[in-house]
Amino acid sequence: MAKSHWMVRLVQIASVLFVLFGCFMVLIYSPFYSGWVVKALNTFVPVEVNQVAAKSQQMAALSEHESLEPGSKLWIARQAYLKLMEEAIQTHNSQDLTVIQARYKALQAMIEEAQQQEDEEQEKPRVPLLAKQVDAASEPEDPTQAVKDLLDLNSSENKALMEKYLDFLRTHQVEQEKVAEEPVDNTIYDDIALIHEQNEQPQPQSSKPYAIIVLGGGLTLDKNGKDIVVNEYTRLRLEKTLVIEKQYHLPIVLSGVEAPYMQRWLKAHDVDAKLLEDRSMNTCENSRFSSLLLQKKGGAPRVILITDRYHMPRTRRLFALNGIETVPVEAPIPTHLTHWRPSEQNYDHSRRANYEMLATIRDVWFGSSDCREVP
């Protein structure tokens, strides 16, 4: 059998490749391709929660109003205050509650004054010292262990500070007549309600979400060409948030630099989102900074996550790495898939699916190099 000329074989190979490329392009413009990619991502992208990182959320006492840094002196002082308040409630010494609160305010003022003096000392110029040499043979410290130690009230350092603050709250002299004459601080009722809530039979952490996290999808200019507003991707996620908020009535975390504009949009629709994470510039930072915010507010081991279906698998994985289990709620994207026939609308979905597929592969194999550690 005579061999074909190499030019003929080259043309044959080029023809086959051209046909395959044409079929692939038709597939991308079809309504099926993006669905297959999402199905593959949901199947193969792991979302198991990192149990070490989950320790930072284990308190599961999320509060929209809590603003104390976990592990700080003010935070430990509040734990001591709540402990004494609980003891007074259990022994029915209601008269002691206002006295304990007055002592707590004095303790707060003392800690804040000491902190201010410490900050002023740090601002003074100092002679630079030689950096200590690090032993190359020593093993690097586990950063998650530092977080665990920070939140552990039974650690030696925190336990000593806790005992010191408890002693102050029990013995500090206050003018009880002056306390009785002052109007009742309404925050004491919030503190009592918080103690009762914490003493209720807790549900298993996996049985309920503690917050709703909404990821920003971008901003755009308003029709007047001047004002900045949320774009269509973000707006559709916020519309889904309105529906979910009516069902669950949970605190809402808005994540991304779009957060203030998202808050304004929700406010215009009679929903007040108080927890803003407005520093993140990408999905990795969304998950990391939102997790830090939730940790600071008391902990939320499980949340409802709102973003689009293509973004969801990668985002769930990143939140799981930060110790948070997510309940996915998909928001639509601006364009709709057509039925059967290829169209540019389908290509919008396919392009979004391709981006998330490549970003997921990058995150799994190489990590996200542009993700800051702290906001």
C-alpha cells in the first residue's frame, strides 16, 4: 500500500483538528457545557472542614454587637464579668448585678488607660536592635495553635489574668449609694439575655447556621455615569439574600470591597446588614477575612453562603479550610441559559465556568499567591 505524501497527511490532521475544534466551540456555546463543569467541580472539589481551624469558631456565640478582639485583655475582662453575672443570677442576688456592672465599667476604663499608655510608649522612637537569629533546625510554629491558645481561657496566661479580673470585680470599692441613684444602664438587660441564651440547651453545631455570608460580585457606575452602585452579579446575590433573610432571620455578613454599597442596597430594601468585611479583593481573602470577622464576633461554625453556582465550589472549599462549614444557596447570574440551541448567553455561563475551573485548579495545586494573611 503506497504511503500518502506528507503534505496530504498534514492536511488530513489539520482537517481533523479543525473539525474537533469546531465541535468544541459548538459545545461551549451550548447550554450543557457549563452544567457539566459545575457538576464536576461539585463532585471533585473537597469541602471537608479543617478541624484545627474550626477551633477558632467553636464558641458558636455570634453577636452582631460584639467588637472585642478575642484573647485581648478587654475580651478576657468581659468573660470574667459575664461569669460573675451568671453567678449572681443563679443565686438570685439581683442587687449585685448593678454593682458588678459598675465594677466592670471601672475595670474597662483601667484596661483602656493602660493600653493607651502602652501605645504611646510604642510610638516613641527606639534604637533599632539586632534581630535575633532563628534556629534553622527548629520547627516552624503552627499558626492555628496560636489562635487556639489565644481563645483558651484555661491557658496559664489567660487563667491568671481571668483570676485577677474576677478578684477586681468581686472586691473593687464602688459607692453603692451613687450606683443606686444612677439610671439603670440598659446594656445590663442585654447581658442578662445573653447569659440566659448561652445557658439554654445548645443545638448541635452542625444542625443550624449562625449567619448569612454574601460575597460581592462587583461594582459599576449608575445610569447617571457618576455614582457607584452594585453590578448585576452583586444585585442578584442581594435579591437572593432578601429571600433567605426572611426565612432564617440571621446576622448578615457582606464580604468584599463592595460591602458598603451592598449594605446601602439592602438598607433601601428594609434589611439592615451590620457585619461588613470590606477589605477583601478576591475569593481567598473573602473567606479568610470573613472567618476572622466571625471569630471576632463570637464564632460561627456553620453559615449560609450566597454566591453564584460557578463560584460556589471553590468558595466552599476556601471557607472549609478556614474552619467554617457552608450551606450553599445559589444566586443566578445576569444571563439565562437557552434550551438546546447554542447562543452567546450560554457562552457567558461557559466562560464563567471555565474561569472557576481554572481558578480551582490553581488554588488546589499552587495556592492563591495574592491572598493576604490579615486585612
